[in-house]
Amino acid sequence: MTAPEPGGPPGSLGRAPPPIVGLRREREVLTVALDTGRHVVIEGPPGTGKSTLLRDIARHAGRAVVFAEGNAELTPARLIGQYDPAQVLADGYVPGAFTDGPLLRAMRSGALLYLEEFNRVPEETLNVLITVLAEGEIAVPRLGMVRAETGFRLVAAMNPFDAIGTARVSHAIADRICRIVLGYQDAAAERAITTAVTGENGAVVNFAVTLARATREHRDIRMGSSVRGAIDMVALLTGLVRMRGEQSMARATARDAALAALSGRIRIADGCDRTPESVLDELLGGFWPEDAPTPLAPEGRGDDAVPDGRGKADGLPPQAAGTGHRASASAVRRDRAGNSARRTIGRAELAARHEAFGALSPEVGQLDEDVLAELLAADPDMAVTLLADLARATDRELRAAAQRLAARIFFRLGAAGQKPARGTRRLGPGRAEGDLDLDKTLDRWSGSWPPDASDLVTRSWQARRRTVCLLIDHSGSMSGLAVAIAAVAAASVILAASDGGWGGGRGLTPAIVSFSAAVTVLQAQGTRRDPGELVGDLVALRGHGMTDLAAALRAAAAQMAGAAADDRTAVLLSDCMPTAGGDPALALAGISRLHVLCPLPTPEAEQAAAALARRGGGVSQPVRKLTDVAPALTRLLS
């Protein structure tokens, strides 16, 4: 947080500001929004020019900007301002003892308040903005009403693609602000930006921008590099070329610069076991083969083209010829003969179950990712049901490829729900770190000077810690799409736990348990398994056997018993129709709350699930398609 500056933060004056390239429409919309008295939120991934755009507009308009950094520790007092404790103890609550925070500084001076990382700010802090945005005023206890001077505007910025430590903004706030979305610019604009910042031009800029842009298209990368990666890569590459005395950039030097500039900026897709370095080496190989003296020219690919980005983590070598035609009934019967409890499915039975199998796997050991992508776009439920069956294929290479792909796809679907609501953290009194609570301190103060440490009361963020156990039914009623739904549910729980979502906080790794007549612990509470392996185990489960709900609930209670948590929540994914064991309603001891996801429910199953959830103090949600899973879990656990 800083004092108002004329269009830029401290340190930006006295040097050339970052250039504004393109963004004409966004610049016009933001300028008019501010001129007409609107408050604005600017959304976009890192490196798209959010703060640069605002500083440039403010500089040309002669407007002052007050900067505030949004984070999980931003309290209302730190945003609004607070009384100086020493002055209050000496003189009482006089106006001169109050120190303005960034909000009041911007309001009193008619400046722009630029609040970064808007979706990281706690809800209790954001709520103080509601009246400010609607009425242009705020009532501060003991200080009185503060009205904004003409020209005050809130400009917030956030990255909607970052899932860690963020949450959705409430409708009460969103309804009072305009929204401007920034995306990555085209290759020509990014080359111009890189040249303007670095002073370099030509092949080194073309290569750096092309490689940085390619990271945004690769299938194994969840979030690629911004133009900042290209800028850093040019600076490192030109510096290394000079240091090493090279006449022009060598491939090894380019690789060193690329790994340093880009590897920390990219995020590998959930469920993919590759490293950033391996993906960058693959991309580098596509643009600059090891035996080539210089990078390849973009002939036939277009100026903005990048390698197809399919990735090689899931690729398989060609295998011996197999059958791609629809299987005969006799072949299916032969596949089904023998031990009915086997874990694998032959190609003949796969072809009989799924019309698209021949196109997806035309030969033994092959899995066509492009065909799968088309199936996912056309009918996700059908495509993922087929993928779940392929993960149990007798064909070893096909099974391995399907399990690797399944992990990536299920994690993508698991992250597709709404962002969780902000957790249940509230400011509460304590004796540890935090802002001093003057009112409660004065109530306790004996009057002696200096005050004793026991007289001081602070206010800090406090939250109930929650642990979660996901129970997955893999009895005879669970197969095909139901197995895929279970895998997506597990992926959602894993992602939420790793992001600190649903109010549980970090460190409470969820337990994941599968059950039929017997119980299997796939991930023990507090023990983190590789997510890809875990989802692979889930899709390899076969539906068979009886359903012992009571044993599953007792296992969940045992898993959560050792967690340092105030709330022990179990999420049961089942039709809740037990065929073994005792009454599940009598096995709820040790579970604070039981929620039920009922996959592909019949009327009887939906009724049974609702009844069991009521007994467990939770709610039941039917799940009829894959895209229902993540939003349903968000509703249950937010």
C-alpha cells in the first residue's frame, strides 16, 4: 500500500513506463468507464497489461492512484484505516489519532484506488466496499461519515484462472462494478512489447515470443507463460550470448535461457506427471531440432502457429495389427466367459459396448487422442464412460494410455465447477498476532502504563478446520459412467484440498475410501498420493459384490478420527441401497456431517440417499452427468 502517486507507484517515476501496445478497445472502455463515474474490475491472466493499462490512463489524465495489494490477510482496518493505539491510550479517540488506510486516502483525495488480486481479498473485507461503491461514502466507527471526493473510483484487478487462494466475488460486489476482460495479444503485438522493453529485435525476439506463446497451447500445460517470459528470455539469451562470446545464439544457450525464463511460469496440467523442463525440451525440439544450426522458419505454419501441442506423455508406439471392426456376438461371449470378477475387458467386449471404440482404438495398443477430443466435445458422458472402460482393457498398452489420459481429463472436469465460496474465516479476538482491538484492550486495561501484555487483545482471521473423507461405492451397481463420476468426484476433492478450498485450509489432506462388501483405503487421511496414480486406481475399479454402507461409514470415521479438525465431513458417492452389513444410520458416530452424491439415481435410490443424508445432518445431491459433479461438491462443501 502506498500514498497517492500521479499515475504510478513509487519507483516508476524517472524511468520509461512500460509500453502500451494494442488494447485500443479496452483502453477506450476503461477511459469512458472512469470518466462516467463507474467502478471497474479488470480480469485477465498474468502479463496481459492490467496495471500497465491503468497507470497509462491515469498518467495521461493526471489522476492520482492509490495502490493496495489484495491478499488473504487484508483486514477491514488495514483497508479503511485505524486509530493509532498509543495516541488513543494517551488522548482518547480524537480525529487526529486516526490513520487513513488506502481506501480513505483515495476517497478524501478523489484518486483512483487500484486494488490488486481482488479475488484473494476476504469477503468480510470486501463487504466494506458495498456502500462505498453504491453511495460513495462510508461510516467509520468513532470517526464518522467519510464521503468520497469527485473523481474517486475503484479499479480492481484479478486473475480468474488462478485457483490457489482465490474465491468467487459475491454478487453484491459484482453488481456494482463494470468488468473488462483482457486476453493475450497476438504474436505481432507481443513482439512489439518485447522489443520495446528489451531494446532487442530480430531472430532472438521472434524465437522467444514463439516459444512463450507455444506454452499456452500445449496439452500438458494448464497455464502457459505470459509475454513477461519472452521478455526475460530475450534478456537472458542476449546476455548469455555476450558472456559466452558467441557470434549468434546457439541452441544450448537458447535452452538455458528458456528453462530459466519459462519453467517457473508454466503450470503442468493436473494429473500429468511431466516436468516443466520436459515440456519445454519438447517444444524447443519442435522449433529448433538438435541438428539444425538455427531455429526453423515458420514456413507452412503461419506466423502465429505453434507445434500441435499434443504432448508425448500419453503417446504410444505402433503395435501389432489388431481388430478395429465391430465384434461378433460369439467373440463377446468368449470375452465374457470364465471368471466374472476379472478386472479387465477384452477388445471384443469393448467394441460391443461402445460404437466409437473402433475409431478411438483402430489397432491393438493405439488410442487416438484427436478422436477422443472430438468425442469429448460431442458427448462428454459417452466419451468418458468409454475412457473408463478402456482403463480396464485387457490390451496392456491401451489400458496404460487410457489411465494416463483419464487422470488428465478427470482432473480437468473436477476443476470445472464454480469457484468455492470464501471460507468461514472471520475476524475474532485472540492473544496472538493480528491487529490490536482497541475497544477490547481498553475494556481490559487496568490504567497502569505501559499496559501489561495480558491487557492487549488482537483481532486475527480465525477459521474452523475441516477434514473430508470421500467414500466411493464400487459394488455391482457402479460401472461405466458411474465409475467416471466417482473419479471426477475424487479429482474435485483432491484439487479443492490442494487449493485450500471449501474453508478447510491447507494441510488437511482428504481420505478417499472405496467399498463394496469390503473396504479399501485408496488414500489415507493426511497422506498425499500421486493424483494421477490415485485416479488411475479409481478408474480400474470394477463394479462387483455386495454393498456394505455401515462398514464404509465406520472406516470414514476411523480415517478422520486422528485429524486436528473441528469438523469431520464424509461425502458418500453411492445409490445408498445396502445389501450387506448393518443399518448405516447406526454407523454415523465420529462423523460431524454426511453428504451424499447419488449417481444416476433411480427414484428408490434418490429417496434412500436423501434419508441417509438427513440422518447424517447433511444433504443429498443427484448426479446425472459428469458436469454435475464439481458444482454439486461445491454446493455441499462450501
